[in-house]
Amino acid sequence: MAIAKKVPEMLSKQISFCPGCGHGVVVRLIAECVEELKMEKNVIFNVGVGCYSLATPSIEADKFDTLHGRASAVATGFKRCNPDTLVISYQGDGDAYSIGIGESFSAAYRNENITVITVNNTNYGMTGGQMSATTMPGQKTTTSPLGRDCNTTGMPIKFPEMVAATFPNAAYVARGAVTTPKYVNQLKKYIMNALKAQMNNEGYSLIEVLSPCPTNWGMTPLQALGRVNKELVDYYPLGEFKTRKVK
Amino acid sequence: MKKVLIREERCKQCGICVDACPKNAISYSSEINSNGYQPVVIDDDLCNGCGICYTMCPDWVFEILGDRG
């Protein structure tokens, strides 16, 4: 028996990402979870600066475009003033891990009761594919034309592992991907757990999503999915690093 | 019987659904939409309404009708 599936009401406008970009799937999954929790009138999206800023015109819910990298700090303010509102901070890897690592880390350190969703595509997509903190060793970008040299630029950052290992009171930490139907369904479960943890006042929840960037990787959409499945999943393992104590 | 609705104007011809479809029911239309892409079409004889195209599509093109089909 086929199950009816419809894109949530709040996503009624066309989205303007590049063909094959993973952001569309992540936005849809968040909207589905918010709709299933019946929180669409009581949610606020804090969106950092990056390609995903293009998503805000398509989301018909409360949203706030924050300063670059400061989405976790702004989300903290919203949550402390409105404890009953579902606060989602939607960021990219350059926004959350390079420019905003102080704010991201401090929000985790204070165990703020917010949900942070970061989309990791291993470069700065919006400005033309520069090297970011999560660029893979040897990956060619516009600012590392010979490939990333880890002797001078360090190793790619693994923020979820860092949070799970450092802060034992964080509520939920996981990493998913959007490149196969199995990963997408798993990711929806992770996002649902994170939002439920926030509604249950359990503390900080973080989801990292591995997403393809065909335009800046110089690949077709299918080649980009293949790169995530072959190369990135080895370095950035998928799964839950910290599960909820209360089920 | 129609099992899936397609919003052709949203399609960007990335090919992810064509690759993911387990029944190989999806192909490209010969028409061109307003953005200049050839949107996907579904062969309703092959389609079984599993919804994997909905799961994988980054541009919110598909709607699975389920029992309403």
C-alpha cells in the first residue's frame, strides 16, 4: 500500500539552490518534523550566512537572518526570552565551524536548550568554493589550488565528536547525510530526536549533515553524491554520538 | 493510474531521482520548463508509488498520492 507524501505547507514556494544541492532535502526534513510536532506556528529558524540564506524566502514560518556565524548566539537569546518556542539554528560548515566556532562552541558549553543543524559541504559554497575548516586533506578549492596541505592548515574539524566528548550534559549529538534514501530516512529520525529533546528541555542538540556541493566540487550531481558516499563518510562517520537519556 | 504528481516548474534536471528510482520509471520530458530544464516524467505502468523520488528530490518536485491515486 502506497503511503501519501506531500511537501509541508510552509514550503509552498520554489527553492533556488543549484541542481543537486543537498540543502533542499535538509530544509524539507526539518519542515516535515516541525509539522509532525504541530509546532509550525511556534517555531523560529535562525539562519546564518551562506547558500542556505537562499532558503529563507521559501520557508513560510518565522525566521531570522543572523550575523555571519552568530546564529547559535542569536538562538540563545530567542530561547531564553521565549522558552516555549522551538528554536532552530540552521548553519553551514563555514558559518558554524570557521567564523562562528566561538559562538557554536559556547552555546554547547552553556548547554543551551536549542537545536543546531549544520550542513557540511566541505567548502564555502556561496562565495565560490574557498577552503573551510572541514575541507578534506588534498581537496582542491579556489584557495587551495594544489590540494589542502594539512601540515600547514591542520586537520578537518569534527565538531559533533568534539561536543559529544567534551560536554557530557549535551542532550543529543548526531551526524547524517542526504545522499541515499536510507541516510535521508535516518537523518529525519535524528532531526526528530533533536527537536523532541529541545521540547522536553533536555539541553543542547546538534545535527551535522554531510551534503554534496556539485557546483564548487566541479562534479555532476550524481558524482557529488558518490564522493560523499565514498570519501566523506569514511572521515566523518555517520550515526548518533550522544543519545537522549529520556526516550 | 496516476500515483505521483509532478510540479514541472520546480525541476532542475539534476538526475538524482532518475538514478534512485528502483523501478527505472523516471525519464526526462522533451518539453522545456520556464527555467530552461527538461523536467522529469514518470511512466505510470512501471511506477509503484514507493516514494523514493520524494525522499531524494532536493527541489520538492514530487507529491506521492498514496490511496488517492
